[in-house]
Amino acid sequence: MIEASFAMQYPSKDLFAVGDDDMEWREFVTLLSGIMPETPLGQIIKIRSEDDDDILQHFTPEQHRIRNIWRNRQMQQVLKQSNKNEVMKQMKAMFKSMAA
């Protein structure tokens, strides 16, 4: 998807030059930061980040699926982090009680 987006956005750039399998990180970041919403990657980012209820009402089932998968993944990461924080609080309390 990234290559397709780069090819669409930068048609004059030869992304598939023979013998040039590597792209410098700085160049990659520069190209990626300029990705427009009309590219495949831009569309996915747009779907994942949409919060406007009026726009969400007009999403297709596929767009809702993409957005829901992303939101569920993000929520799982938030829950994991909050669980880690809770465990750390409990461990600190345990060590404090042991030291007293």
C-alpha cells in the first residue's frame, strides 16, 4: 500500500529502479509525510481518523470495518498500558509495605 501510494503521488519518481532496493530513511520519511488523502494509504488514514458523526453515517460497511479494526487495536493497546500502570502501582505499594 505504501509503494502504491508513493507511485500514485510521485509518478515521475522511479521507485523501482534496477539495483536500487534501498531507500534512505530520510527520503522515505519525506515522501511519507507528503502523502495526500487521495492515495490508498491516505484513504486508510482518513478512514481510521474520522470522528465526524455526519461523515461516519455515510461510511460504507467496509469503511466501518476498517475503522473499527483500528479502534479496537488502539483500545487494546490502551488497556495493556493501563494494566501495566496498575500493576506497577500495586508493586510499589507492596514494596513500600515490605520496607515499613
